[in-house]
Amino acid sequence: MIRLVKFNREPAYTSLFNRFFEGEFNQQSFVPMANVQENEKGFDLKLVVPGYTKEQVKISLDENILTVSAEIENKQEEQEYTQEFSFGSFSRSFRLPKNIEVDAIKANQENGILSIQIPKRKEEPKLTKLIEIA
């Protein structure tokens, strides 16, 4: 039987130290990386979500907080093998400005990239007004 083994040229104490703080022993949850691009029409938000289907990913908006999350049960198999990746639940939130068009937000997912288009309102709401005294 042939086994694939991780190989590292670093000294054992350095490797152990790095593995501890980089996550092999630290059970931090996955947080997808994101790119945000703004232009005059709105925002383009892209998140890297490889291995997640569009049915597993949930996008919600509550009080100008956009949250992208997934609830996945990480199943441990009873086989003996080296595991370097795993899929689990995640949640990532973004505070949006007040000038967005909530009803026009669109999202699609392709090749492990979740793209969310968040358009801006054409007109800013007026916050100033001269009020005449009657």
C-alpha cells in the first residue's frame, strides 16, 4: 500500500509551531476570502466558496448588514487517510451603505466564486429640508 505523506523541510520544532498557529491543530472555521469593488452604479462583491453548492449558501440582508453563510455538517469518515481540507459552516457579514437598492440585489455562483451585485439608488434620499413656520 502506498501512502501520501506531507513533507516539510523545516526543522521539526518550526514545523510544529507553524502547524499549530496556521490551523492544523487550531480548529478555526473556514472564512471565505472576499473582493469588493465599487463603481458609480454599485458594488460587486465576490467570495471564494469552493466546494459549496448554491443550495448550501445563504445570503441575507438585515438592517444594511449583508450576511453570507453556509451550514454544513462536517462528516468524518472511518477510513485512515491524510486529510488537509474540510468543508464546514461559515458566516461572513458586510455592512452596506444606506444608498443601496435592496430589491435589485442579484447573486450567482460559478466555478467556486459567489458574485453578488449590489446596485446603488439613483437618487440619494434627502436628509435636509428647509421647514417654513406657519
